[in-house]
Amino acid sequence: MSEQVLRSRRSCLATPGSNPRFLTKAKGLDADQVFLDLEDSVAPIAKPDARKNIVAALNEGGWGTKLRVVRVNDWTTEWTYADVIEVVGGAGANLDCIMLPKVQTAEQVVALDLLLTQLEKVHGYEPGRIGIEAQIENALGLTNVNAIATASPRVETIIFGPADFMASINMKSLVVGEQPPGYDVGDAYHYILMQILMAARAHGKQAIDGPYLQIKDVDGFRRVAGRSAALGFDGKWVLHPDQIAAANEVYSPRQDDYDHAENILDAYDHYTSAAGGGRGAVMLGDEMIDEASRKMALVISAKGRAAGLTRTDIWQPPAD
């Protein structure tokens, strides 16, 4: 599972399963992940056909290196078990994760894990291969987020679902992702984002920010995404193709930061070795680097590599 956790999820494109044209179009877009939706974007009457559309789209291929995820309905509905059985049974070999919305307790994740395990055994898939993405959308889910993150080794991401969350706490706003009227100092979402981020990082999961619904306001998307990216989030939902490039940029390290991180790692490896003098703290240009520097550099390096960056500046040890 550790290999999957490191896969890039800078942009996570929502695509309604009830629209075959959108499913086909999503294959050619530059999102890191596409999640084919059976939940909020699909009317109740359209859900059975949406399952069939999704199975067909997954089996047709053409997704390239994108992560292929299906968001099922939550466990309080009558659709969840059929969503999982039909999608995994019909296209499990071409599926990376199931996204479970409105997760409130660890037991809901365990229930999905057990169902997936049964399906993997029945259909001959590698046990545990299909991951779980857990979406936190209300106050109870947030209070249980640490237990949710550790409920199954399948859990790969913890996702913030802002619209339902805002409703669950009676937030005084109808604009998803923007600050509520009257909250003129700080960020009203900071506590929620940090709780999700701490749970994700404590247990080796990725943290994904939710959507920005003003799809024509790319500058607004970039501004809101920049807040969670600055905290350390790995990516964000995108609802429109115009948001994809912005997400990929915002959640990638800058080229000079990536180069610097790789140079810190190379220099630290050299100077701590016998050939480099076995030193634990040294100067790299005007900057002192040590073990803490190496840990920080590893984060930027991993994100840069996952995003496909290549080095433009390579450090060389000084000549003897």
C-alpha cells in the first residue's frame, strides 16, 4: 500500500457516472486521478444505469496513468452494497480505489473493507489491492478522523467534503470553499483542514482538499487551493477541466524548491558518509543542513518525483 500512497493526486477530477460523454472526455484530460461518481452528481433514478456506464468506461481502458476511483453512495443509503458489488464485480481489475463518502465512524470503513475482501476472493483479485478513500463531511466524521484513518490498511486518502460539512455545522454561508460572512480574521476552515492533515500524516495517508464550486473563477480556485497546499495537502478535487492545470501547479513543488531538495539530499548523503568526512551538520552554500533538513527535503523530493519533475540543477561534491 505504501507505493500507492505516494502516487500523485494533485488533481482529482469528479465525473458523473450518468454522463457517458463526460466519462469519455475525462480519459483525455491531464488530471492525476479521476473519480467516477455514483453519489451526489447522479439522480436516484439514474444510479443503476450509471453503474453500468462506469463499468463499461473502466473496462474500455484509455485512462493512461490516471488513478481510477469510483465514489459509491454512503452507507446510510440503499444503494451502497449494489454500487460496490456491481462496480468491483464488473471492473475490479481496472479499478484502483473505492471512495466512501460521508464517513462518520471507523466501522463504516471496516464494513467496506470486508465487502471488498469478499469480492476480491470471489473474482480472483489480489487481496487488499483495491484501496479506500474516506471522505469526511460532517462533525462526527471529523471527531473520529484518526480512527477512520486507521480502520483499514486499504485507506489511502482522507478527503475534506466542504459542502456537506458546512451544512452539518450550520456554517453561515452558501458559497462552498469561501469564508462565511462575518469571519473577517483567519480561515474558517483551518481547524478542519489541520485535523484531517494531522490524521493523514500520523498514519501515512494522503490528505485531499474538497471542491471549489465557482468553476469559472480559476483565480479563486488557485487562491483557495493555495491555502491547503501551503499546509501540506497533497491535492484537491477539480470539477471542471479549467481547474486541472491550476491544481497540478499549486500542489507541485516549484522547480527551484525541487532542485534544492534533491541537492540537500545529495549533499547530506555525501557529507555523512566516510568519503565526505562523516559529518552530521554542514553548510550547503549559505545554508546549514542536518538530519532535520534531510527530512524536510524528502517531502519536497517525493512530491516532485510523483509530479514528474526532473532536476535542472544537480549538486556536485567539492573537488578534493
